[in-house]
Amino acid sequence: MTMTTSLTGLILIVDDTPTNLDVLSEALSSEGYKVAIATSGDRALQQADRRPPDLILLDVMMPGIDGFETCQRLKANTKTCDIPVIFMTALADVDNKIKGLKLGAVDYVTKPFQEQEVLARVRTHLQLRLLTKNLEQQVAEKTAELQASQIQVIQREKMSALGNLVAGVAHEINNPVGFLSGNIQPALDYINDLFRLLDLFQQESANFSTAIQEEIEAIDLEYIREDLPKLLNSMQEGVNRIKDISISLRTFSRADSDRPIACNIHDGIDSTIMILKHRLKANENHPEIEVIKDYGNLPQIECYAGQLNQVFMNLLSNAIDALEDSNKGIKYEDIANKVTIKTELSSDHKQVIIRIKDNGIGMNKAVQEKIFENLFTTKEVGKGTGLGLAIARQIVVEKHRGNIYVNSMLGQGTEFMITLPINS
């Protein structure tokens, strides 16, 4: 079964083994991707700086600087820091995988390669990167063209573009994920059948020839018998992870009808956290940001779920920005970044209350008084439009007959509180 994609891009493959380079180059080229190769970490850094690729497949074990060091240097370079890196490794232990992800990699594939798995992961991360680029470009274009009086139009078109892009990516993810998910278990069954046949052969044969015995020792048959099922289980974990991402994308981008419908608020918050997960990981701007969820037992509420998800996205993005600002000039070991999300029912059980709190830089009283005004922003030029919180307030107050409040202290953090009626 062959997967096709409408996306094209330049993929840099970094591996010191010619066979791996040939296999991956052929597989990616046949899918329409442009391919560049490098046989060492140093050459990869030079090529990426000279001609940044859209994605990098990076071997871990290489002579000279290994894959971990190469990834660290890529993320330290402003020209290459945003390029998605997928590690290729035969190291199946969790510690090495976690180390790679903490260095900034977005994913990993395990050797020996499964061609469809590699293609699925490449396609997924290229689509996610394209989604981010297109969204940023569209937001920049719209805010440059429209005036404050057109805030309602901005909100509608922004959400429409975001919803279409995210829904499209989620749909494309489903095809390769379904292919992988449907074939991993049959592959494991075939492997177990072969092992049983091999056991029977060993029982029936009193003596092996010297050549067969040497080959058994050379390939370390017992290790293969133990490790191969683990490799397939690791692939299944990767598939499950992509499924979770796909579900989150579909939840976040759900289209709003012309009237509110009953929805689970927690699903919207969780999908937003999943989409922002890359910003919560440790990077050059901040250590890892811990998200603490304290969810109450809430009923479904009648709302425009897609628009509320936009509110959650804006508030959580602002919390991350505030933490990045508060981290400047402080040693990472002295920082404990936290975002706390708490939900509960009001005392009269007629409203839900959502609190999003960070321990970031905080705001003074003068800023708090203007924070929901059109075009007001505390961010530097090019990083803020002043429309985000104004749109959030419009969605909460005008669309849902709720309220949104802010409480903040300089140097201690900020808390936004949203109240929404259970029945619209």
C-alpha cells in the first residue's frame, strides 16, 4: 500500500551508513520529497546553515559529534532552531529517547526502519510545521489590513483558517496512522510464527552445521527474539501518540454551528495544551513548563466550542510568553515554571469557573486596566497585535454571556478567571 501526499519539502538525512542513506533517500524521493544527505554531524550543521531543510532525519550514533550534540547545536542556531528533527536510533531505551526529545527533537524512528513508519512521521511533522507557518502568515496579513473596528471579522476569518488547516492535517494524519496501526499486530503475529517455526527446526535438528551455528551467534538470535517484539511495541506507542495528536487537532478545530451546543470544556482545554506542547518543552528561552490540571466535576455546557478553544489558546500562549520573560537572566536550575488550570462549579451551580494561572513576570495595575482594550499590547513590535485578549473578551462576554477577569502582581504571576453560564 503506497501513501501519497500533496506536500513537498527538502529532507536532510544525516547518517554515516551508506545503506541507510540509500534506503531512506529512495523512499522519500519516491514520495516527491527533495533529499539532501550528510554523513556526519559537522557536515549536517554546515548544510543546514547554508540551505535550511524543512525537516532533518538525524542518526544518533555517528563518529565525531553524535546526533545529540548535532541536535543541540541546531537548536542553538537561530537559523536552524525551528527545523523539526526526527532522531533515527537503534537505542531502544527510554532514557535516550527522553534525552533526544528534551534537546528539541520532535520524534524518533527506531532502526531497523519501517518505510511506511518513516514516511508517516515525516509527513506528519511537515504538515504540522506548514500549519504553524500558514497560521502565522495569515494572522500577520490580516492584522496588517484590518482596523480595530473590524475585530469581529478578524476573529471569524482567523478561526476559519485555523479550523480548516488543523482539520486538514488531522485528516491527513489518519491515513498513515490507520495503515500503521492495522499492520503492526499482523507483523508481530508473523514474527511469532517464524520464531515458533525456528524453535521446531532447532528441536528436530540434532546438530547444526558450523556455518549455521556461527550465523546464530553473529546475529545474536536470542537478543533478536527478545528485542524485536519490543521494537514493534515502540512503534505502536508512536502510532498511539500520533492518534492522540490527531484527536486533539480535531477537537480544537471543531466547527461552530449557528447556535451553541453541549460540550465538555475539559476536552477543549486538553486539546489546546496538546497543540502548545512544543512550547511547554525546555528550550533556549526557558526550562520545561509544568502544567498542573485541577479539574472539577463539570457538566457539559452549551457553548461555541471552537471559539472558546481560541480563548484558551490565547491565554495559555500569553502565560508561556510571561514565563519566558520572567526567565531572562536567571539560572535554569533556579526556575520552576508552572501553569495551573483549575475548573469548578460556582456556588449556585449555574456557572462554570475556569482559572488559568502562571508564576511569570506579572503585570502592574495600569496594564491590567487596559489589557482587554483593542490594539493594546505590552509586547515588542512584531510579536503582538493587541487583538488577542480583546477577541477573547468578546467571545466570553458577547457570545457566551460570561465574564473574564484578570488578577496579577509584578514578579508573582497572573491569573485569568473565566465564568460561563451552563445554559447559554
